[in-house]
Amino acid sequence: MSTSFHPNEVQRRGRIASVLVLLTIVTLGSAFFRTQVLRHRQYTLESEQNRLREVPLPAPRGIIYDRTGQIIAENLPGYTVSLLAPGTDSLRAALRRLSGTIALTPAQIDLAVRRFRRAPNRPAVILADASFDVVSVLEEHRIEFPGLIIQASPKRYYPDGAAVASFVGYTGEITEAELGRDAFRGYKAGQQVGKGGLEKQYEGQLRGREGTRFVEVDARGRVVREAGARADVPPERAAVLRTNIDLDLQRYIVELFGDSLQGGAVALDPKSGAVLALHSAPTYDPNRFTGGIPADYWKSLNTDPRRPLYNKVLQGRYEPGSTWKLATAALALERKVADLDDHMPTSCTGGYQFGNRYFRCWEKKGHGSISMRQAIAVSCDVYFYQLGLKIGIERLIAGGVSLKFLDRTGIDLPEESPSQFPYAVEYFNKRYGPRGWSNAVVLNLSIGQGENAQTVMNMARFYTALATDGREATPNVVQRTVKRDSIMNLSSEQLTALRDAMAGVVQAGGTAASAAIVGVRLAGKTGTAQNPQDPKRDHAWFVGMAPAEDPKVVVAVMLEFGGHGTRAARIASKIIERYLKVKAAPVPVTEAGL
Amino acid sequence: MIGRTLADRPLAALAVLLTVFGIAIVYSAGQTDVVVPVVARAWQRQLGWFVVAALSALLASRASVRVLEWSAWPVYLGGVALLTLTLAFGSGAGTAASQKGWLTIGGIRLGQPSELAKIFVVLMLARVLAARREAPTSLLDLWRPAAVVFVPWTLIMLQPDLGTGIVFIGIFFCMLFWSGVKWPLLVLAASPGISLVLAFSTGAWGIWFVMLVALVIWYRPYLWEGIALVVANVVSGVIAPILWDRLQPYQQRRLLVFLDPQSDPRASGYHVIQSQVAIGSGGWFGKGYLDGSQKRLAFLPAQHTDFIFSVVGEELGFLGVSVALGLFLGLFLRTVRVAQRANDQFSSLVAFGLGASWFVHVIVNVGMTLNLMPITGIPLPFFSYGGSFLLSCWLAVGILLRVSSEGRGRAGTFAM
């Protein structure tokens, strides 16, 4: 009989063993309590993330209409092909196998892998715009590719293609840089966003709300359940966007420019600021951007010396030339420096001696002694040199600033660049030093040359004030309420007189007599801007309005390397004629919008 | 006879409940979205094995404890021979493909001898420990029981099967405790192993070493024993890094992942994380029987064997886990009771040893699912799919039933 197995000892050890076992099991149990009860939420989330993949259900973008209800941008049924994968390696393997069925370039494979890395819980988009043929081939081989997701997704379509690109912009997949920005909070990788024009400006209204379909996947990324794993979140269609664009007029303008002309044109309703048409030539086909732009097309757009991606109405800044003489004239009238019938002390003999410099008039033969009215019609430089000197540098620059020549117009398009104009006399002091410049700059400024670069849009805006009661209209593409500020303090008689003077431009003896329209009094001003890139090929300007007694439309046309403003005037005249005559009954647009 | 065998109805009932629970979970483990036929049919084979195991248990319960005591030596020697054969001709399988754990003849896997080894080691240890009048008081006294465990342990570690190795060590110390070995001697015996584990942190090992020296001075073993202990601890503290280098890469990975499962979530740590996610997402009442998404979608590894308890946690929640742990607790307490009431030292030690084997399995396996224990790939008694293991568990049940029926209604003196 061993002492260590004495019943008391055994009882004692049994009690110790039982207590230790109990403690161990209770400890294990409490570990489970912590995991299952206290951390339940976190693990449930992880478990759901394991099993569910979010397949985005893209919302159709808002349809964009012109003022008569014609479609500018709509959506066509399209397909995206994407792959779900548990990791990069298996994605690559699946893509390699997939490239045996459909043609995939190494670049496409790399792009899909990059997309996957950005959002591994969403299917990596392989083909953003798959053709029906590709989709049917893939459907046949579906079983071989367990992570394959074929999703109907509306794709953006512009029935008029390039004709509307200048203001509508285009859409494309959101970039990584954009995803990081506050403006794109809530966006997910792979979504289509507006990249320019109206598409970008009104992205918030046009995007709608993306829905989500939840598919269930297993540990190897195979789709186990296509639907019902969790209730789908349906996409929400966006509201429509109604614009002031007159699509017929827009098409006509595009036709006028054709393939050869290079420049920009804009037509505004001077009373409401409604943008009736806006075209920059040459332009691009926004439909080709949908679903990823082909590399060769992108390259050709970027290497084309005519810069199709550069908006010549909104981004391009050009010396306004003689079109700016109306600003000088308006300032002279406003400051009561001269009246429309006043002559200048020195008559035009083809040039003007200022100090030790001789400033030429474009007309070498000279215009003689003429009134302001006549000087506008014949665009006499010598007259405006003296008018500018009378106004004085300080007042001329301050006037230019108050006429908003160094501002953006505030049009609802994202591309607009601010126009350039000296902010004050300080500008010259800072740029050239206090003694580095002379009063001669007044002469250049007063005929729209020198330190003055305006967008086509800003010149059109300025002319809306001349076309009305001195109040400018902020250009707007989408129908909305706009404010109209008075920028020139002139009487309606003075404004009428200025328009009469401009009507002289397109009458016999004027600089653009050949642009006259039968039956309509056209008023406007030509401009020929020196081209710093090529002194022999000037830019041609014309900003005009009609009918002169109560203008319904203001048109600005600028032709790069167009030579004399007369060419631009002929284009503008055709645009105006078309708008006033063909458009029998333009839809009235009130100031308050529709 | 059966009536007498089933005298300990609570014990038999607990074992049956655990097995039925287990087969139900094995069935659920096979219900996956992408069906793996072998796993899907596992429950049928497990049911078949249960019949075989229950019959074997009945058979085992008919053998007197004296027969077991007498047969301990031949069974032990035969078992060691079998383990040697396995090492020579064995093959791997399933998740442990690189281990030679299966005895295979003509391409047919007969079973895993290491599962049966747990039983014959318990029998042999009981015999050796029961042969002493007094509990061992010095390390020298421990050489026989140590040798009994060391031989099969070495053979199993050569397979290599770290998990079963850990179980053997657990059985060894539990049975030493039950035989009456005082706790300081247990600590001293375990000290080289503890040193090995702590060797990775110099500070921890330093503190441990000071405590050990204090214990040696206080317990006063033979002088040379004390010196040997100190030397052994220094050696294992120093050679540990060398041993580390000799570990298989997967073993190193598993140990590292045990220390920091987030370190490589897509590789080894992935299993533990997915198991925790499965259990944690179960909540109070689980996702419903058969409806565990982690299991269904193959996020859980080895969901019908090593990680079967994660399925319990995911589908039946904290409630199901509590029931399972409660059943195990009942089984362990009942086993301790059987050991307390056994007629003689040998029976008592056998009963306690068998219970200890289950206990170590449960702690290591269940602890593993929550990352409280390293992933050693040892199965959960009565739950994990596997014929040899279920058979081994039920042989143990049979022996326990026999010991219980031979024991007294209440604990008394042993008739020697």
C-alpha cells in the first residue's frame, strides 16, 4: 500500500485536478465569449467582407437636352467585363487564361491588375466597353472563368459626336488622383466621371447614384451565388439637364468651320446670357473616350498641331485687336472725353507721331478727319490712339478692369481661363520698372493691342452689354438664373448710337461690308490680332449682333491664322442669319431660366 | 455483461453525445458551395467508424483491467514496432502530406498508429508508475516512465508530428502528477523544456533561470541532479536558436504565426484569422446549422478535421460552443471521478492518463481555433473526422467503463 495512493491523497489530487480542469474550460469559454459576443460586430464585418463582393451597378448618366428637346448626350446599353479574384496572382492567371478566349493586350492586363489593386473587393474591370460579340463568346465559356462578371452598364453616347464636344466634354474612368480629392468623396474606383465641359461641370447632377449587386464568392474568388446573397441596392437614374444650346445652330456652325477652319465661335442671347452655340475647331469625338480612349487616338489628339483638345473659345486667349475699340469708345463716352460725332485733333494720314515713335494706321492711305462713328466703321487706329490718350492711362486701365477684361465670364463650363489685362498702372511699373515704359502703351491698349489677351467668350460677354442696356449677361449653357450687372453707364441713346456705328462696319465703306445680311441690320466689329507665333498670319476676329435696333443674338468668331477680320465677319454673319431666319420661333428663355 | 459495462451511464452518455454532436458537425463541414466529395461523404464514413469504435469499446470493456496490465508490455512493444514500421513505410495524407503518419500497405492507408500509441503509452506508463510503492521523488526515479514515453515520442517526432508529441508530454506530466509526484519535481523535470521555449527572450529566460536556481536550492535534489538541471537549462537556453534553425520552414512559420498571426495573413496566419472570423461572426446563437458562410465558402481550412470546432462556433454560436465545452467538462470530471474510485493504482493511473490525453487534445485543438495555441494539427476528440482517432477515443471509453465498473461505488482504499 503506497502512501501516495492513500485515499485521502487521491481525493485531494482529484479535487485539484477537477478544479484545474474547470478553470481551464472556463478560461477557454471566456475566450470564446470575448470573440463571439464582445467582438461579434468586427468579425461579422470581416466575414461579410470575405463572402461578399460588390459589383457596381452603374447609374445611367443624366440625359442632356438642347433648348428644343433634342438629345445632346444619352446612354446606350453597353457591357463591362470584369473579374473577381482573391489575389493579384490568381487574377493574372485568370487573365492569362482569358486571353486565350478573347484578345487581351499586355497593357489591358496590366490595367486590370492596377484596377484590382485599387479596389480588391470589387471586380477588376477588364473591358469597360465590351462588344456584344465578345460578351457572347464569354457567356459560352463562362464555366471556365468562375470569377467572371458580365454587367450591363449604360455607356455615354453623343449622337452628334464631335459637333458638341466643345461644350459637352466627355466622360472617362475616375483616376487615382481624382479619387484622392475631396470633390470626389464617395466615388469608387472604376466609376465613370465627367472629364470636361458640361459632363464635368454638372457631374453632381449627371452622375445619378451607383447601385450595388452583391455576389457571394468562396475563398478562391469563385462566384458561388450571383444574386440574393444580400439585397441589391438599385442604381438611381440622374435628373435630366436642359441646356440653352440650339443644336441646329450648333450643327450649322460646325458645318461652317468644316475641317479647314481653325478657331472658335460662340453665340449668346444678350438678354439672358444663354449660350446658343459654342464651337472650338478642330475638336474631338467624345464618343471615342467612352470606355477608355484608344491609345492611338489619344496620341493623335495630343500631337495634332491644331490642338483639338484645347478649347479656343474658353481656354485660348488672343489679343482682341480692333474688337476692343468698342471698349475704348464706350469708356470715352462714359467718361465724357469725346462724343460720337467728335473729331480728333490730328486727322489720319496713315499714322500718328507720338514722341519719337510713329504709330501706323492699318489703312496706309489714311482716313482723314473722321468722327468716332466713322472711326468705328472704318476701324481707324489713329483716331483711337488719340481717344486713348485723351482718356489717359489710369482711366483706360481702370475702365478695362471695370469692364471685366481680366476676369472669367463665369460661364458654367470648367475649362474657362481668365482673360488677361493690366490690373492697374502698377502692372507696368512692376513689369518694366517705373521708368521702363512710356505712355505709348496707351496707344496700343486703345486699339486692343499690347498687354491684352481675351478669350472669345469674354469678348462675346462684353458685347452683350453693348447689345442691351449696358448690362452684361453671364453666359450660361444650362438653363439657370443669371445675374446681370451693369458694366457701362451709358444712356440707351448712346448705346443705340454705338450699335449704329457698328452697323456701319458691315455697310458699304465698312471693314466688313461683304458680311451684310439682306433684311437684317447687322452690327459688329472686326478685329485683326497680331499673332506672336507667326507675324505673317494674323488671327481674325469678329464680334457682332443683330438686329442692331434690338439685338437677339451676339456672336463672337475668332479664326486662328484667319488673316483679316472680314473672314470672321462672314462666318459670324452666316451664323446670325441662320439663327434669326431659320429659327422661326426661338423658345423664349426668360432671365429666370426655365 | 453489457449491463455491468454500462454501469457508468453518465460517462457512456457523455461520450455518445459528444460523438453524435461531432458527426453532425462533420456532416455540416461537408456542406460547402463547391462540393469536395471526400469531405461531403466524410460523415457517412465517420458514422461507420463510430459503429466499429463502439463495438471495439464494448470489446475493450470486457477485458479485465488485469488483462490490460498484463498485456501492457507486449502491446507497448508491438506499438513501438508499428511506429517504427510507419516511419519506414508510412505516407502522408491531406493537410499533413509531408508527414509520415499513415501506415500504408499496398497503397491502402490502414490508419495512424500514433493515435493508438496514446493508449499503449498510457497503459505502459500506468504499469511502470504503479509498480512503485512510493511516488518518484528525484529525477533519477523518473527515468523509467521517461523512457516509456521517450521511445514512441521520438518515433512520432521523426514523422514529424509536433502535435502528437505535445500530447505525449502532456500525458506524461499529468500521470506523474496523478502518481503523487510533488509539484516542485514536476517543475524541475519540465525545466529544460521551459528553458527552450523561453530561450528566445533573454530577459524572460534570465528570470526563469533565477527562479529555477532558487527552486533547486529549496527542493534540494541530489547534488549532481541539481548541477545537471542547471546545465540542462543553460544548454537548452543556448541550443534553442540552433534547434530553431533545424525546424522545418512550415514549422517555423507556424510558430511565428502563433506569435503574430497578422504578420502574414495571406499565408499561414490566414488559417487562424479565418477561424477567428468564423467563430467571432457566430455571435450568441450562430449563423444556423449548415449555414456558416466561412465554412460554406471554404474560408475555413480543414473544417472537418483540425478546425472542426470553428464550425461549431460559426454555426451554433457561443451557445453551441458552451454546450460542447460543457460536455467535455463533464467527460473530464467524470474521468477524474473514475480515477478517484478505481480499485488499484494501475486502473486509477490508466483512467487519469486516458482523460489527460483527451484534455490535452481539447485544450490544444480548441485553443488553436482562437489562436491561443500554435497550429499543431491535432484533432478534437469525438469531433474531428478520422477513423483511427475515433477508434482510439472509444477504446479509451471502453477501458474507462471497465475501470469504472471495477471500481467502488465511492472512493476507498486500494486492494493491492
